[in-house]
Amino acid sequence: MRNLRSLPLGVFTLAAAAAPFLCRSGVAFRDAGEIGAAAESLGIAHPTGFPLDMLLLRGASHLPFGSIAFRQNLMTTWIAAFAAACLCALVMQVVDRASLSKTAGAIGGAFAAALLWTWTTFLMSAVDVEVYATALALVLVAAREVTSHRRGVVLGVLFGLSLGAHVTAPLFIAALVVTSEILLPRQRSVAGLLLRGAVGAVLTAPVLAYLPLASRRQPAMDWGDPETFARFLEHITAARIRTAYADVMSGTADQTAELFSQLGELGAGLFVALVAVIALRARREVWVLVALMVLDVLYAARINPMGIVDHQVGHTAGAVLCGLAGCGVAVAVNAGRDRPRVLFAATLALLLVGLSAYHVDPRLFVDDEVPAELYGLALDRVPARSVVVCQSDDVCASLLFARHAEGRRPDVDVVVAQHLWEPRERARLEAEPDTERPVAAEERGARAIVEARRILAAEHGRPVVSEALKDVGLPLYASSWVPFLAPRPTATHKTAERRLEEHLVSTTGTGQLRATRARHAWSSAFGTLGKSALAARDERGAASAFRRAVELAPERAVAWTNLGVALAYGDDYLGAIAATEQSLLRDPERGLAWSNLVRFTAVAGNPERARALLDAAAAQGVTDTRLDQLREQLREQLR
């Protein structure tokens, strides 16, 4: 029996040993670069700052092997391994409370941990730098404390630590305490509970102190500048994010459906979890977990629906679902009174895990070389003392990591357009930035645009390399020094295309790209050049650029559509028809491609065929006002 109690340790050891083979060797997209750069430079990440994650990731830099990105990814995978071990311990605790056998609890706990590792949403937070595994681990430890009827100093410590993690951690731990007070028998007075919780929270105060202390160092990355209590409170509560996205805080039906689709990836575990709820319905600990799962679903669907598409929400709901499935397996094992039945139940559980793992995309564990092919040499190629202005999350994260974590190009400043309202950001470009009054939340967007315009106008006397910024309102073509930027017009578009091609070859060494995201980005860069040529009535230059865009990413329907338009402008309607048909092969519901194909076919002298294409589009379910207009025109032409 003692050996069974050490099973969670075995789960952690096994997952931690596999971690070097699971996590990536380089920096990933989304928030990974920004969080990793802030941790390595002991700076402040975007709200809520995640001081606990900053300290853990900074500790990973002391590992004696691998790149900085690999060490940080490895630390994240170890945290995820700890979360899986906590889930195993939680299942064993609930099963023990239900008076089932220790063997049943062990098999159920192992099943729950293994099932969690087959879930895409969990894996995406486990193999790259992210903050969700830390929050999940804290919540699962708190759930085990609650279901074991221990509600005291440890929960206070967990709540204090959770304030330094993702916002879901303190929210769900507080909900666990409240729910347990309602559903589970009280062993202490409420006053005693609050006192012990306060003591535990005070013990973790140094973690939160990271934010003002780090900000006082004036690091290169200092989002929110949380030195004063007001700015600290604004940052730790994510007030800026809630204000900026207040109009999209309530999810749509499609987003909610996508969330349930992601939870549905756990497959047969859903049915086994239902078995557990029915079989253990008399156990209040089970209903505490069900309430936690419902709360997480509500949070994802109503408060942070933007994170659904990127698998940034729902981690707790999925983990609880895996835990309940583990309890269901334990119920099945406990029902068998002889060894063959126990072995049968364990084998069935293993089969269920295998079926769930079958749907895991193996590319999650492959270093797809996107950062190397797309951003790896970006800073190395910009002019000396440049100011690089970025706006999109992936571009900013990758550049910030290269600059502040890897230490590349110390002469270059990377500034994030959205943060240019902050005095600390402007201080790197101005000797005395205007700090007379704080910028109100409703004024920050406009102030950032004003500052971006000033930078792009080169008022600071330094070379400027910019991502193509939205909302700036300047007729500016960004530099072609880096591939994700729109190419600058030159004497001819042919020259611009040659320079962009030379940059592609020099960046990759061969001009060949393997990573899908990198191919799409380079294809988009040539597509931007083609649109510029088309606007200048250079049909040949446009067709050449669009052909290169198609060669780089032939799966992009939009690239084929653009090529068809360019060929049609050059009166090559047969080529235009062929290119547009290729677009529809890749996206059969693309309304613009259907209308272009009908129009090109009619102009080429085949109105009957054009009308047949209109019928084909209708049969495909495509609705587009341009198709309706073409139908009327063809009806008049064929009378």
C-alpha cells in the first residue's frame, strides 16, 4: 500500500524524464517570446505580470545545458509534469474518501494523468513557455487540500502563490474554498479559516513583491510600470486588458461550441467521467470538482472567449474531466472482485488513453523552425541603432526574445506600438519623455498612435524598421529588411522582388522553407509586393510576385486568387481561370474566387459555362452579392 501512495511521485518522475524529448528546443510563438524575455531580463510581462512564473523561468536559466529557450521550455514541461502528478494524487484522494480500494485509486489516478497528457490544450501549455500549467498545478493542489477536508494555512499559501500566477488560479482557489464551506463538513470556524488563510498568504508576499522591485530596476521590459500601489493593483488585476477588451468579454455561440469541441477531444473519458458522477453522487467531494469544472467553462465562455481558439482557456475544466474519468475507472476496477476483472478494467483504461493519444498532432513535439526561418536573423540585418516597431503578438514576442533574452543587437531598440503611451517605453527614445500626468485608459490608444507616427517619421534621428502597423494612418511601406514586413517600393517592382528573394535566400541559406507558418509569412510578403505592383498597373510585376507567393505556399487559396486577378489584368484569361480554379480546390466556399471565375469565363467568350458555374456555386452553398449581380448580367446577355 505504501508503494501505491508514492504513485504521484512516479508519475512526476516519468513525465519529467520525458520532458527533454517533448519540449521544443527554440522559442515558440504566441506569448512565449515575451514571457521568456521578461523572465530572463527580470522584467515585467503583460498583465497580470505572472511573478511566480517569472521567478521559475529565471531559475531555469541556471541549468547547465541547452539554449535559454530550451531551458525555459523544459521548466514549463516540468511544471506540467507536476500538475499531472497533482491530478493523480487528487483522484487517489477522492477514491479513498469514497472507500474504494487503494488499487482502484492507483489505477484511476494513473489513468487520469495519462489522459491529461493526451489532451491538445494541455500539451500546448506544456511543451512551450506558457503560464497555464503553473496555474493548473496550484488549483489541483488546492483541490486535493479541500477534498481531504484540510482548509487552513496551506490553502492560504496556495492562494498567495496563485496571485503571482495566471488570474484563473486565485479565482478558482477562492471558489474551491467557498464551495467546500458550503458542501463539505466544517472542521474549524470561519474566523479560524480566514486567520490561517491570511497567515499563509502573508508568507507568499515576497512573490508579489517581485513586480514593484523589478520595476524599480527600470528593466527594458516594464509593461505597466507597477512601482506605485495604484499601478501595481492595476497590473495585478489586469485592468488594462479588461478595459481594452470589454466589448468582447462575452463569447459567441461559435466560440462556446469550439470550447466544448476541445473538451470533447478527451473522447471516451467523457463517458467514464459520467459513470463516476453517477456512481459517486453521494460523495460531496465529487460535486466540488463538478462545480470547479462548470466555473472554468463559464470563465472561458463568458469572460475570456478570445483565448478559446488558441487553447488558452479550459485547462482546469479539462483536468477535472480527466480526474472524474479516473474516478470512473476506479469505480470499474473496484467492482471487480477478482484479478482477471481488475486486469480487464486496467486494460480498457489503457485502451481509452491510446484512443485519445491517437488524435494528438505529433507536430506539437517537433521543433518546426518557424522562429529560425521567419525571425531568427531579423535583428542581425537591420541598420545600426535602428528602432524596430512591432505590433502583432508573434512578431513582438520573437523580436523581444531575440533582443532581451538572447542579447542580440544591443544597439537596437524594439518598441511595441500598443505600449508607446507608457513613459517608460518612450524614455528609451527620448531623453525626457512627457510624464506630467498619467494617461487615462480611454486616451492610451490615441496616444500610442501619435507616438508611433512620430517614430515612423524618424523624428528621433534613428533608422526606423517597422511592421506594417494598423490604425497609424500613414501611407508608409515598411522596410524589407525582415520578411514579415511589407517591402518598400523601389525604382521597379522587379527590383523589389529580386531584393526580397535575395533576403529570403540569405536568411534561410537555401531559399527553401519547411515550416508552414514561415512559408505563409514569406508568401504573404510576396503577395504584398504583388498588390503594390497591381496598384501601379504593373501587371507583369504583379503576376511574377504572385507566382512566387504560390510557389512558397501553394495551399494558400488567397495566393491563387490574387494570381488569377493579375493574369486577367494582363488579358491572360485562360491562365486566370486555371489559377482561380486552383483557389477553389483549396477553399470551395470562397465567394470572391467563384465570382472571379464566372467573370473570367464570361469574358473569355463562354457565357453558358459561366452560368453553369453560378449554379455550381449555388449548389456549394456559396452566397455572395457579386454572384447575384453576375447572374443578372448573364441573364441579360443570353436573352
